[in-house]
Amino acid sequence: MAANRFQDLIVWQRARELTAEVYRATRDGGLARDFGLASQLQRASVSIMANLAEGFDRNRPNEFLRSVGIAKGSCAEVMSHLYVASDVGYLPTETFDGLFARCEEIGRMLGAIQSRARQDAPSR
């Protein structure tokens, strides 16, 4: 089934779940007091879903693919920030592992969209 709205995209739904989890994780412990890192994590996770929504609603395949690339970069940014939060003791291992696994899943999904687009592109 083709998506008719950005909300129908499974990857957008997963990014939405990640964002909610990031917001919950940044409300507790030392991370709640580290406004800079908490804000970076929140903004990067929101960026994943926002770029997917924006690119999808532009209704141009090239624009969507560009937005997928930006979203993939934001996903990597979340992962990098998670390492920092873990390294300084802000995140319990279980929380880090769950958030990181969700990022990996989203990254794979975004990579699959990119690969599919390359396969579907006309040869020159």
C-alpha cells in the first residue's frame, strides 16, 4: 500500500516513537539538568520526523529523497548524542540500548528508501 500522507510512513511512525522516548529520557537524572545535551537530543530526534513530513508533502520524489538523507543524518546525530549521554553517566545502559536500537532501525529503514530510489532511478 502506498502512503497517501506522511503519517502513513512506517519510518515516520518509528521516528515519532523515538522522539517521545527521547523526551521522556531527557526529563530524568543528570540529562534533565544538562540543558544543552538534552536540547540537542530532542531537536535531532524531532528533525528526523519533521524532514520526512516536509519532504513527503512536497510531493516531488527528488525532494523526498533529499529529506530522507537529511533525516538519516539527524538519526546519526541522535546516536552520537546518545553516546555522550551514556559516557558521562546520564543514561542507564538499558535506556541507551533501547534508544540506540530504535535509531539503528530507523537508519536501516531510511537507508532502504535511499537504496530503492537508486535502483528505481533511470540509467544514464
